[in-house]
Amino acid sequence: MLITINRAILHILDFNSGVTVFSQQELDRESNSVISFLTKHIEKSYTGQNAKSGTFYPNSKFKSQMSEYIAGTLDFISFSVYVAELMYTAIAQSDTLDSTDVLLCDFTIDDNRVIGLLKCTNRVGFIHQVVQENDQLKNDIINHYAILPSLSQKIEEYAFIDVDSLGVKFIEKKRAVNGIETYIIADHILECSSLISPKSTLELVNSIARTVAENHGESTVTAALKSKSYIVENTEVSEYLDPVELGKAVFPSSPLMQQEYIQEVEKAGIPATVKIDKDLAIKAGKSHKIKTDTGIEITFPVDYFQNNEYIEFINNPDGTLSIALKKIGSIVNK
């Protein structure tokens, strides 16, 4: 993954001191510190599977401003100040006045031009300080209220906009702005819709499958495993998941359960087709974890579920269930 920073700028929204500083110059792209910070965090955030996707509303002012910047009729600094001012206004009206550094970036990743917005909420940290007392130097430890995320940490809120397709993906926490639960980046800055993330989609469809099975007295384990198997097999032929087809595969002999499954999917806000990363699907579907009412937890490969040579689920006459683990060569304590 090749990331090239074309332009970047940092604005400071410090609600602790009441000082807001809109930079009048871009960040130095020759600085190793700047490039290292931006590329590491962009790579980590851009490839994440927790991000929601979105589409600009027709009257989105951000889209209009970005189009002017891309066309060359609006300079980068003015565009960035517009974004930072929107961020400041929204935070100032929210229930949490968290000091924030706003990073706006114009970068290229694998030949795709992207506009990135990184919201870096300041963290409290400790730094050393050299002070002079009574003509003597003293080294002290003090709180510092403007610590940026380290390279090992994740930026918790961000947005990326593909310049060519205008596709949006973002991740942020909801907060109350003027008493209304909302997203600051999606609702107040970008003005775009919000669709569930790929990772949340996989978790939801598996959960819905278990719930529907339980409602009809069927095995929740079987339903969850069929769901996971379908997702993994589907990624071999398509990068898109169709929840309707998944319901048919999990409950092939019950139109009633299929319908209930589809209704729950629609109620959860899962779209008709969802783009799923193959690596994510394989990681989520390669194993399954169960916990018994006696407190025993077992994690096993999904492929073993219907292979009685390794694991067998036995329905006992008294209505209880037994699990037989077979062909175990050794046991490792973890």
C-alpha cells in the first residue's frame, strides 16, 4: 500500500484553554515526523473494517466545497478552515467539549485520490518540564492536555472521501448536539447518509440467524454455523453479500423462518447488498465459540461442525445436550 501525502494541515480546537488556532500554513511534507504520523495513521484507519459507508446528500455543502477545491477554484487552506469551523461549532454545542486537533489531508493511496479528515481528540499525558526556582534549575513532571495519538494507537474518529467516486467511509461516536443524538462528522460536516459497517454486518446477520432459530425451537448453533459457512463460501465468488440469499441458505426448508430473518435484517438497517472484505469474512467465519450453561467454553473450526470424527453434539433422552470431542492428541493449557 503506497500512500503519498499531497497536502495536509492541522487546526487546533482547544476547549480547555478556550484557544482556537486555525493554521495559515500547511504541514511540511518534507518533515519525517509529519509524514510518519500521517501515513501510519491513514494506513491503520483506511484499512479498518469498522467504518460505516455513506453517500452525500444532494445539498451537501461539504461536497460543493470539496468540488471547488478539486477544481482549483478554492484553495486548500480555505477549504480546511471551513471544515474546522464546522467541527468547532458542533463540538461547542455538544454535551462534551473535548479539545481536538483537526487534520485535513489530500493524499493518494494506490492511485486513488482521497480527502481524509482525522479528528484527534487530545489526551491528557505527562511530560517533563525544566523550571528555574531561586536561581536553580529544577526538572518537574506536569500534565499536558494536548497529546496526539501515538503511532501504536488508533485514531478513534475519521472520514475518508474518494475523490472520483465520492464514496464516503467514516467512523465516529454519537454525541448529543443541542440535545439531539447525532454524528458530528457525518451529520454536521459531510452531510451524508450512514450505512452499517462490514464488521457490524457480519456480527448482526449471525446474531439474527441465532435469534430466528431460537424463536422456532431450532438449534442456534446450527444456524450460526450455517450463516458463517455461507459468508465464507460467498466471498469465494463475490465481494458482495446478499442477506436474502443468506437467509435462504440458513433456513432452506422454512419459508416462514426465511421471512422472519429478512424482516429482522431490514429492521436492523442492513442494506440489500453489502460489500464484505474477503479476509474479514474468513477471519470471522473460520471458527465458532459456544458457552454452555455450566460455564464451559469451546472454540472449534466451523468445518468440524458436521464432521463427527472430531466433534459430535448428542441429544440426550432427558433433553440435555452432550458434546463429544474426539481424536485429541494433546491438550495445551492457555
